[in-house]
Amino acid sequence: MESLSWLPMFMQLVLLGPQEALVPSQIRVYVVPHHHVDMGWLHTVQESMQAYVTDVYASVVEDLTRNEQHRFIIVDQEFFRLWWDGIASAKQKLQVHELVAQRRLEFVLGGQVMHDEAVTHVDDQILQLTEGHGFLYETFGIRPQFSWQVDSFGASATTPTLFALAGFNGHVISRIDYDLKVAMQQKQEMQFVWRGSRSLLEQQEIFTHILDGNGYCSEVFVFQDQRMDEMFTPSDMTVSKDNIQMYTEKLLNNAWERFIHFQTEHVLWPWGCDSQFFNASVQFANMDHLMNHINSLTPNTGVFLEYATLSDYFQAIHSKRMSWKVRNQHDFLPYSSDVLHSWTGFYTSRSGLKGLARRASALLYAGESMFTRFLLAPHGFLDPAWALQQLQQLRWAVSEVQDHYAITGTHTPNVRDMYEEHLSTGMKGVLKLMASIIQDMSPVLSGPEPGGHLAVVYNPLAWTVTTIVTLTVDFPEVNLTDETGNPVPAQVQNSKEMPSAYDLLVLTTIPGLSYRYYVIRPMRRAQKDTQETGASVGSTKQFDRRPRKNHKQVARRLVHVENDCYTVFLDKDTNLMDSIWERQSNQTIRVTQEFMEYYNHHGWGQESISDNSVFTPNGTAKPAWAAVEMEILEGQLVTEIRQDFYRTGNDSDPTYTIYSRLARGPPGADGELLCHRLEQEYRVGPLELNCEAILRTSTNLNTGRVLYSDNNGYQMQRRAYKEYEANTIARNYYPMTQSAFIQDRQSRLVLLSEQAHGVSSQGSGQMEVMLHRRLWNNKQGTSSDDLTLNDTSVVHSVLWLLLGPRTLTRDLGPRSGVALQHRPVVLIPDLSETTQVRPDFQQQEAVTLPPSLHLQILSIPGWTYNLNHTKHLQNLQKGHQGQVKVDFRRVLLRLRHLYEKGQHPVRSQPVTVNLQSVLRGLGSVVSVEERSLTGTWDVSTLHRWSWKIRDGHQLGGLCAPGSGLCPGFPA
């Protein structure tokens, strides 16, 4: 037997382990081969496919077919689907089916991508997961049961909840705060039962494993392959007689380092890293040699290695029947990789892409329900297969951009261009589909008057919406009528974006999943002489440019604008907002807003530099403007405040602009949401180099620097300000996907966002939102890969501000957030002739849900498989010849309870829904089957693993069917 001179070092590691940890008679190491490639980052999808991905799948399938002891896990489905649909041979497909059936090739996570967890919306997370799971189930009859969420930059409490709802039994994460990971490793708390939802608690708990400090990589054990493309080059020498002792020592010591942080003798040892297994046979041949050698030493070392899938490892852990600690609904955000690198910059990076991704998601949502309603009703000549193809193309693009290197903005400019092209192409297709549906269902006929427009406004929500929609016209005197020929309340004013155009503001009330039709014409001279009135024209007040003042004035000269809910006071000496009076509480709250900028280090020699991912300011934020101009446009429907912020007093163009709107809607419930919000749109940029722009809203609320921000638009997290050894400002930034608020005992200030931003409360009564970043540095690697974020664009962001008693805002906040996310879609085809109403036109029946519920999706997914699992597997075994016909009568319906448990005394109660009654407007409901979140399980057959917890109880499983829609529950 050869010398084991390295064993004393191994035993020293044993003695350095936790005192309470007992060394088992044998440590079992589960070597899980995997590869990781980002859906973008440095290279486009096509570049990665050509340089690397294609050979990975081909070589892995070939090797596993030849070697029964080998295993492999596949994570992301976009790359695999591209290989499967466009490259894989019939022989390779047959081999994959056999390997999957033998459980040697395992699909984990199974979504289209490994989504980011900080700045993605829950709806989009579900979409990309559904896309991937649908493909796997339809192709192989499998449902992934374990996650591999190992590279997202922090961990949200939403994700484990969704995975539990999708039928997962185990959840793997990696990137959490460095100091928290060290503490959890020392306490052996890296495995726990996570109850990610405060509303669902044990109903949707999931066993969670955090990878230790080694992460998901095993970079030392990637062996040389002369065929490797220069884009991806490993460095380790092949295993030989001369170096096998060195490799043995490294692997055993690494396995022990992992073992001491966990409570069982089972060690999860991920083998692989970014862009590896280009040639699987080379990798496996070397690892076979090494593992056989190590296993021959097991009597001396007590360590045994075996190839495994993720399910092999979790089954071993589950079989121990141990009791585990419970973690509540708190997340692992923000993420810092070390004391100087806080990954909070990506909450805002590439703001333009973040906005485009969310608008594409909203358009897809509207297109899905419009197509579903259209197809279930009598229709004309629209080809359903073509229509479904348009939706599928945008589903793919929206799913793709949820990747942790996509929507985060942490990629190169050429990758950004790829995402934007995919999203824009998909949006054009869905808009074309919606226009075709409108043309087929339009209530109008044509006759000979040019110059007019037909505006079709579609409400994609399942409740009645009263709002203001903005249309752009090129004439100031407008005649506006609805589908019945009656005049419609409207207001015309100078366009805020185009000097030669006009904004036509239309007050509309639209039932759920319904349309309104508006005919827009320039008023003729004959009309002007009659009693018929056109759109009203508001008055305009100009306020001269005012310089920024460094001292506070005691006396203030105020001007005010108002609607039935708010009075907004503005200071004429500064042209800034001063305060807001809220009617219900009869309270006046001091509210001021200004743009500020953080500056950062950017040169060689700096310990930490801001980049796409990291936020590292070199001090507190400074005012970014020297003077402000203001204009107030007051009309019958809307009062708009336009504030231009100039970087210097002599600038001709503003760097920042705020457009604020107060609307006057109808009294009662229909106008409640419209009245109780101040709609704001911001124009930001171009920025100077190496600065990060924020909007800081300051109030006199006594908040103690406690902020509340959302996890993915799903639930709120309390964020108390913390002091740190370094980088305190950045480490107190959090993601705001849809909403954030501050409050004192009486009042709450809520900000609702159209897209993701970074948000923080750096002072009591303050809330700041990062809107834009422009960075450049010469740090090695960052500049060579073009990851410096030299973003010269002008970004447009939208926030809605709600202010009032906590009882009011907790009621209106969730519904207002959904109303912002899914505003009515406006389609405007040109008219070349006179428009008349079709006499036989009848509007479709509205779809209306209870106010605490949200129609999360209504779509025709295009599934071709049999919903009976046994029959589906039988069909797969027989093999399909050609394309199976899509069942266009199969509809995917997902409802979500908007209110968390205890959030509201009435709205938070479980809701029972009579689908036959609610969906009456869609047609006859023939059958209803309750499915898992991604649609691949019949919930009556879904039996997730249960786990013992420390208090002795054994819990697990789904929210009971038939018990009503649980608070916070998407079904």
C-alpha cells in the first residue's frame, strides 16, 4: 500500500471541526456531475451554443450511454431545448430517453433558465418555470423535484414557496451574505426547513440546502481537454501516477471541509463549474481513476465516493428521518460576497432593459387572455396555430430574460442587444395578434373621412378598472365618442415628449377582460358652431427657473393642485414639492422630492469598484441639480405638474424631469384607486460618468429608518437599517420589484413601481429609489469583457405614490400595484374612412373576481399531452409520430390571493370561488382539474416529502384542496 503521508493533515482538519460534530465511521461523498452556463453574460445564446453547449450535451449523452456508473444533472432548459429541437439526432434523442428512464441523467430545477431572485416578478418566475416544466413533461413525462438555484445573487423567500407549489422536495441555494454563511457553517445550520410564505407556513415548506463556501464549483478537478475551444479553457493536468496523491489529498480535504458544516455523514460534492464538460469522456475518465484510488483507501480514510444525481443525495438525507430547524419567511437579500462587495447595484443596472422586460411581460399577459376569450367565443378567420406561435415566441423571450445574468443587467452590451431584439420581436408578434383579434371583433364599419383614429382599449384584469389612458394626436381640437356614439370625457394638452403633438387624456371605465372602443376625429368647423363639445383644454401656469437653496426658509410661498383625495402643495421659491394633505385622515405630511447622485471609485488600486453588479459609493449622495423649472397644466380630468431639473443653472436641457399627475375620477368604488394615487413618470439622463442617480423622497414621518420592500411582487419584507464594518450605504439597499413603503404609527407612504429598482431608507422618514447608473473603470477583467456599464441612455421610469392612513394604504396598495403592472392596452389602427357603429355589436360578458383575488394568468398553453399521467407515459412509450394536435379548448387558469395573512381584516380572509359563475363570460366550463403551479401534477396525486422539525412535528404537503384560496396563494 502506498504511503499516506498526507493523512496527518486530514486528521488535523478532523480536530479543527466543531466540537459537537462526531466523525462517522464512513463519510459518503455524492459526486454530482453538472455544468453551468449562463444565458448570456459574456456571450450570446448562439455564441455559447456554437462554442460549447452543443458538445456538452452530445459528449455527456455518449459517455453516460457507455458507462452505467456515470451520472449527470441538467439545469436550464433553454440551451437543452435548442439542442434537442435543432441539433440532436434521432439516435441521441433515443439515448436521452433511456438515460432519463434509468435516472442516470436527471433534470433539476427544470425552468427555462436559472432565474434571478431579486429583481424578477413572481409572475415571470412562474412563466419561465412553467415553460421549462411543460417541455420536460411533454417530452419525457418527468416532473423535476429538486432545485439547483446556486448562482442567483441572493435568495428570495418567494422562490422556495413557488418550488413547493410546483411539487419540489428539495431546494439548493448558494449565494448568501458571506458573514451569514460563515456563521451558519459554524453552527451547522446549512440545512433547514424553509417556510417562505408567512401566509402558507407549513403548507408550503421545503427542505433547503445551502452550499458551503466552496459553492457549486470544483475548479481543481477540471481536467485538460485539447479540444476545448479557447473561449472556455480548463487548466488542470490529467490524473497520472505522478500526481494522483496530490489530487487525492485535495479531494479528501475538500470533502472534509464540506462535511464539517453539515449534520449528517452524507456530503454533497458538486463536480463541475462554469462552461465545463465540453468533452465528458475526458472528465469522467480522470475522475474514475481518482475515485477508484480514493475508494481503495476507504478502510484508512473512512471516505467513500460515488457518482450521484441530486435526487440520490436528497433521498439519503430524507431517509435519516432527522429533525430540522425551521426558517421563517425572511429572505437572504441583499447579497455581499465579502466585506467590500455588496451586490446591490444590479437592482438598477440597465434600467432600460428592466423596463422593457416588464412591459413585454404585461403585454404577454394581456395577449394571453385576449386570445383565450377570442378563441372560446365565435370568431372569424384567425388561424389559432399562428396566434399561439406569436404568444409562444414572447413567452420564450420573457422567460429567457429572467436569467440571473439577464434582467440583472450584469452582461455585456452585445448580450443586452440580443435580449432586447428577442423581446421586441416577440412584442411585435403579440401586438399583431391583438390587432388581428380587434379587426375580427371590431364593432365599426368604414366610410370616407380621413384623419381619424379608432382607439381600442383592452382591460386585461378581472375587475372593473377606472383610469386615465393617454393617446397621442396631432390636432388640438378633438371630437371623441365611444362605440355607442356618445361623447367621452377627455382632456387635450401639449405633449410632454413631442412639441408638435398633443396628449389626449381619456377617462375610461372598462369591465374585466373587456374592451372599449373610441373614435377620435379632429373637430370640423361645422362641429365647432354646434352645441357638440370636444375634449376640454386645460390652463397652463409657468414658473421661472429657481436655483437650489442651501438653507431652509421659514416662510413659504405655496401653490397647490388637488383632486378629491389629495392636495399637493408646491413651493414657488424652489419649484419643489412641499407637502401633501390627505382627505380621509385630514393630515398634512411634509413630502419633498429631489434627484441626487452617488459617486464611486473607478481606477486601479481601489479595493472595491462599482460595476454592473456591485454598488460601492465613496460617500453619501449629493444633490444632482442646480435649478428647477416648473409648469402646471390644470384640466377638468387631470392636473399635471412638470418639473425640469438642470445640472447647472445655465443648461439648456434638463438632466432630470418629473411628470406628476393627479386625476379626478368618478365618485365611489370605481374611482377609488384612481383618486388615491399620485402618478409620477421620471426622465433620467444622460448621466455623467461614474455616478448613480436616485430620487429621494423625504417626509416628516417618524420611521426610524425602517423600510418595507417586496419579494418579487409577492410579499413584503421588513428592512431595518443596519450598521456595518464597511459599505453600510450599499448593504442597506434592497430590491423593489413592485412596491416599497415607510410608515409611522398613523401614516404610510407607498411607492409602487412599474419595474425593478434598488430602494433604501438612509434616514428616518426617507425613501430613495435608484433609477439609473453609468459606470466605467479600468479594473482588469471588467473593462476587457466590457462589463463596465457605460450606459449613456435616457431612462423612463414610472412610480405611483400613495399616502394616507395605514388602514387605507394596506387596502389599496396590493390592488394598485397590480393595476400599475397591468394597465389597459391601447391599440390604434388608422382609419381611412368615416366610422359608423355596427348595429349588431354586443360586448362580451365581463369577468369579475372578488377584490382580494387577481387573475394571475388566463391562457391556452398549447399542451399536447394527455392530462392522465399513466396514459401520457404510455403514449411516450409508444412514441409519437409527427406533431400532436394542440387542444385549444384546454385553458390554464391561475388565481392569486393578493393579501397576506393578517394584512387586512377583511381582504386577507380565504376566498371561495365559484368558477362556473365567475367564468360565465368565457363560455361553458366542461371540467375543472386542480393542477400544481406549473401544471404538470394533478394535486390529488402530488405527495411531497414531509420533514420532521425541531419541535417534534412532522409537516408538509399542499394547501388542502377545497379549503378556499389561501392568502398569498397562487393556484
